[in-house]
Amino acid sequence: MSKVVERFLRYVRYNTKSDENSNTYPSTSEQLILARELEKELKEIGLSNVRIDEYGYVLGEVPSNIDKKVPAIGFIAHMDTSPDLSGENVNPKIVEDYDGKDIVLNVEENIVLSPKDSPELKNYIGKTLITTDGTTLLGGDDKAGIAEIITALEYLCNNPHIPHGKICVAFTPDEEVGNGTKYFDVEKFGADFAYTIDGGELGELEYENFNAAGADIIIKGRNVHPGSAKNKMINSMKIACELIDALPKDEVPESTEGYEGFYHLTSIQGEVEETKLSYIIRDFFKESFENKKSNLEKIVGELNNKYGEGTAILELEDQYYNMREKIEEVKYIVDIAYEAMKEVGVEPNVVPIRGGTDGARLSFMGLPTPNIFTGGHNFHGRFEYIPTFAMEKTVEVILKIVELTNKL
């Protein structure tokens, strides 16, 4: 078993699920348990300035071993796993020499990972896969990234004759609940640019993501006994339906792909007297992003004109922006990753992230940070899996990025 696989199988045993309803940072204490183990491991393999800061970030450095001045590179992954499914008692299954057929994850519950639902499985015939047992997620997002980074750094520490500049590493908490960079200190991190190792399948290279906003809408109604409600009752749920119906029908996640944006209703709770709706708004392009927000404000205004001021109350807040705006200024860092993949036999697949990434916030904080594949599929659910050879290729890509940066 290769070291990157051994590490990954060890890390997924830690239940590091983050909690969006927590008031602490990190949001769960279990993340600190893994953080302490990673701190210990980084010290053991020979990194310098290894520490856990007051917010739970694990940080370390491999000092430069050359006289030439080259940019300091950063590699970043997150320790937490998604709250979408349990990360407790993860029991990985090893599928060797995959035959292209259905993989029974759990016999008792008849949970099957099938090429019918995940057709890309056919790309891995003859390869070794790591899957879940059907009852939890696997944790490849992003414990695969952690294992890949540490394995690459260990190789460099064990081979000091390999020339390289300063390399910085960070493992962050709470990425899955949107707080991975909340207390990240870019200046103290010390890198000129960085890569998050947090992407999906083999070859993914991403430097574009959605512009994002969140909208909470409270709709006020008036409850009157239904037997005498004529011309008196105002049903807030019906007004909520009007709002939903007024938004573009085809601009929803289930009808969009590629560079298409959307409005996504994430929750609705209602009674006659009050209904609460939560939306996320996503778009790659700044102008259409602003238009989507303006459209929602317009619809809310029309409801207030129709039913009375204060009927619909909108709280609209930007969450993050498309990192392409910042990455294009230093596009060579994407080119380095692209070339690194080519040189180790991986075909780069440059795609936009239909979501967010810590790299977006970091890029706007002054640390340009594209995203690179971990090799995994079906993150956040019971059908998650990762091919072992893809993890090994990620290690090779990281080492090649270090090599190519010496040529700058």
C-alpha cells in the first residue's frame, strides 16, 4: 500500500464533521483531535515552524534549500467533512482490480454503487478503488488532499538534494460550513501564491467559481379564523408561492450547467402568519450576478406594493466572488499547474467550480489560490469513492509544481 493511501485510510477514521449551527471555532472539537495528529506528523517528517494557531489552523514550512530567489508556494487542504452525512465510524472498503460492474457497498441495506448512476466508474476498470460501506461518507473531501500534501512534503524532506524554494502548508477547519478562511492570516502563512488540493476527479484544475450571495426573506401574513376570513386573512405561504413563481423557472440548479447561474431555494418554513425563505444566488459573471440580486429586490418590492409595506422583508448579503478576477493577474500559476499535470501524464481538465472554494476568498485576501484535483468522486454522500492511483498522481503533480516553480 502506498504511503498516500495508508495516510488517507488513517485520516478518514477521524470524525471531523463541521457544524454550521455551532458558535465555536472550529465548530467541532473533533477537528482539533485530527489537527494535533497532523501537527505531530508534520514535525516527524521534518517540517519547520509547525504549529496549531489559536483558531485550529495547522501550519508548517519546508524551508528553501536553494540560493536562487523563487516564489514561496503554499498547499492548503481542509480537515472537516461535510455535515450532509455522518463521518463517524467510517469503514472504507478496498475494491481491487475493479471489474466495471456494480459495487455492493452494503448488503443489508442493498446500497449499490453502480456505473448506471456513476458512469465515470468505467474509466477505472482494473484500478483499485476506495469506497464507503454505504452508511457514511468517505471523507475524501478533503482528507485525500491532506494525505497527498503530506506525502509530497515527506518526499521532499527525505530527499534534500531536490532543489526547491520555500513551501508553506496549511490545514484548515470548517471549510464545509463556509468558514475555512475566517481567521486565516495570509501574511503569516508566508506564501506568494497557493493551491488548494480540494478538487474532484483526476485532472481537474479550477480557477473560476461562482459569485455568491445569500438571501433570507420573511413574509408577514395575517391569521384569522378561516370561517370568517374573507377580506381579512393574508396567507403568508401563498405570498411566498407568488415570490417563488415570479423568479425565472429555468434559472435553478436542476436546469443549469457550465457557466449558467441560478437562484436556489434552500429552505422554506411557513404558517399563515409568517413564512421564511432562504435562497442562494450564484452566477459566474458580475453583471448577471448583480442583475439576479436586483431582480429579487424588485420582486420583493412588488409584493410590498401589492400587500402593504413590510409584508416582505429581504436580507441580501454577498458571500464570495469569482476568483478569476484575481487569478488572471497571475495566470502563470495556473499555467504551472497545467504543465505539471501534463508532465506527469495527467490530462488537465480546466473547468469552472459550480460552487465556492476557500481559494476564492484567499485570492481576494491577497493569496491567489487555484484548485487542484484530489481524485475523488461523489463527495458528501454514501456513494463517495476515490481511485488510489489518482491520489498518487496528485502527489506527483504537487512535486512537479515545486520543480517548475524553480524555473520562474
